[in-house]
Amino acid sequence: MWYTTALADSIAPGHYEKFEFEEAVILLFNLDGEFFALEDRCTHDDAELDGGDIENGCIKCPRHGACFDIRTGDAKSAPAYEATDKFETRINSDGVVEVNLS
């Protein structure tokens, strides 16, 4: 099921916003005009990734420093070894980013 988030123009490249839905809490990233959505969860200890810095296409967990690839959700550094969930995105005709949480 597709959910609306924000106008694509409202999230600057290199930034992200958090969205809470019944099915999941996600972070929506703008990487050079492309949008990616990850679950707001570090697989190391279930901490939030929100508040982490973006470095080289990865989000860095603010608690213990694990890095996750924003494009794939893959864990790129210890102490996390499992990927966080990634969700498909699209931009609708109104310029709003939608996320598929199914």
C-alpha cells in the first residue's frame, strides 16, 4: 500500500525527514534528487536512526555508529550486521513522494 509523505521539493538533497505510519516508522532521504526510504531502526539494538548523520550515502546510527546504505538498507559497519528494511518510493503527479509499506 502506498502512503504519501511530503512534497519532493520540501526535502533538500542530502537531508531526510521522519514519518510515522501504523505499519512502520520511516526515514525518507533525498540523495541527489533520488528518494529512498528506510525503516527508522538500527538492527544492532533496535535504536532509532533518526538524528544520525549522512556520510557517503549511508546513515550513521547516533548511538553506536553502525552505518546503513541509504539506497539498499544494507549494514555497512559493525556493530550492525543485518540490513534495515528498505521501502519502494515514487513521486506522484502532484510532486509528492509516496512510500510503499507493503
